[in-house]
Amino acid sequence: MKIEKPRIWLSPPHMSGLEARYIQDAFDSNWISSVGPNITEFELEVQELTGAEHAVALSSGTAAIHLGLRLHDVGAGDDVLSPSFTFCGSVNPIIYQGATPIFIDSERLSWNLDPNIVEGELMRRSRLGIAQPKAMIVVHIYGQSADMHALSQISAKYGVPIVEDAAEALGAFHGDSMLGTIADIGAYSFNGNKVITTSGGGMLVTSNSAFAERAKKLATQAREPAPHYEHVEIGYNYRMSNILAGIGRGQLKVLDDRVSRRRDIFQAYKARLESVPGLDFTPDAAWGRHSHWLSCLLINPTESNVKPSELITALSEENIEARMLWKPMHQQPVFKGSTVLGGGVAEDLFERGVCLPSGSNLEESDLERICFSIRRAMQVKNETKN
């Protein structure tokens, strides 16, 4: 009888043991809904951690991006720049607002938005008298900082505000600044697979008090200050619950440990697999400190004939979860016909990349099992080729 090997997940929740206290406080005080002490304290603790002056606890990172676009008055007929190499949650809010995404390719150094392509497009529009995009979404993919120095300069020069999508990058830095706090508006995600989790949730951070107040209003169905339910604009049910905020408070206390462990896991993969022909790893851009939310590798087709799907299948047969990198948005059927500037880098990353198990609760024995399975899969397929 074959004994099933324990499942190794891609990025499972890693609880600290401190969460139960705050959850119990919510039950004991009967603050269960989208108001309560945990929400207030969680927002204050995120402000202290990140250096942002304001934080608004929300139902998801996507909600934070959506509100960010609303705060920048993005509407029907507007263009919004976005990386193509990202998760759909970064882009869907553009459609929610009736705006049009303009997809921008990645640069090789960080896999993030290419500043040269961005500036080339904004320069072209300026020269031809075409309206500039209403906003630019900058994603810090897999926990690595985009080139915020260059992108912030471009943003200021052409008057195109940035919504900073740090959903995958809480605890990562650009220089001395935590990602999510560099632009006027930043978004974090606390989904179950992130560095820390509230099970489902997000946070909008800003140093603009007017933005923070408006975000809270929009997130609570845009109710007016009246003795009855009065609405003069459309809002959303986007606030986080007091229970989930309690989970977040317990998780936030171990954020540094969780980021440190994920960074160690990435280095362990590199050390154990660097001798395997055909494998390259996520670059570390010099301008930032990568959190390595997910450890990713690329397969070089000139050195190996193993396809990402084949490696993922081989790992799956060992009960190890892995997945391909993000499929570029301009290749997604739902965005068929959208404008894309460049695209070759994003397509190449998708065609060659694999995300490996990266949870901060990975044991050393798990890492050895994963690396052994990768080495074996690469060796068997390459020997077959020869």
C-alpha cells in the first residue's frame, strides 16, 4: 500500500498563535461587524508599521485598488496604465470604473512595470496632444519593488498619479520606504496566501487625510451623515470586519519573522538548485529589499527541454503544489483587443516561469523534498532529450 506524502502547499496561512486573543475579544464585546476596536487598532498598527499617516481596513486588496481609482476620479472613457504581468485583481478595478486599461510590459531587472515604456507613451501623448492617462497602477510583483524612483519622477512630470499595488509586497522596501507608502495611495492584501493574512481582507494606506476620509465613506456604502440612510453617490460594502481585523493584529506582530523566513527560503532554493542546468531565479533589484512572497524560477530553453507545465506536474505527483507565473493580462481572453505596449518580456516570463512553495512554515525537510523532486524531474527529462 502506497503511503500518501504530506501535501506541501504553495503559500498556506501561517498563524502566530496570538490571533485567538483578539478574536475572542471581538466575541466577548459583541463587536462582530464592520466596526469595532480591532479595526481601529489594526489600522493604527499598520500606520505605525508602514509610516503611512492613514490606513483604512477593507475587504480585499482589490477593493483598495478600486477605491484608489475612485479617489483619483478615474471614470468612463479614461485610460489607466497597468502592467500586463500581474494578477487580474490589479486590473479589474479599471473596468469597474468604465475606464480602459493600457497594458505595459515588464523590464527584466525586477519583472515590474518598465519605466522606459511608460515614459515613451506619456511623451508620445504629450507631443501629439492626446489626453494623458488618468492614473497608473504600479504593482510590486511577487514582493519585489518596481523602480519607484524612476516611476515617481515620470508620474510627477506628466501629472499621472500612481496607485501603488503592494498586495504581494507587505514588508518589502524601496530604499528605506516600505512598499505601498511611496505613492499617494497604496494597497495591501491579507488574502489567505499572503505573507500575513486576515483570511480575506486588505488595506488602503495614504498620507492624504481627505483621501482617507473619502475612502472610509465609499467603503461603507457612501452613507451621508444624516439620521436616516441618505445616499448621493454610489458606494460599496468594502469595510473589514472586527473579527478579521483581530486576526490581522495577531499576524502583524510576526510580520518581520514571516518576511525573513520567506527570504531565507528563496536563498535555500538558490543554494540547493544553482547547479541544476537550465534554472534561473528571480533577480533582486538593487533599489529594494525583496520579500520573496513567492520564490520563482525560470527554465532556460537553451539549457533544458523541461517545460514549466511538466515540472509542475512532476511536483504534483509528489503532492507538492506549484504553479506557473502570472499569465499576461493582454493574453487573457477577457482583455482580448486591449492595447499593449511591448509584451515580449511578460510573455517570456509566463512561458518559462514556475512559482515554488514559499510558505513561512516550510520545514527544512520540506525544502529538501521539493529540491530533490525538482532535480530529479529536470534530470530525467534532460537525459531523455540526450
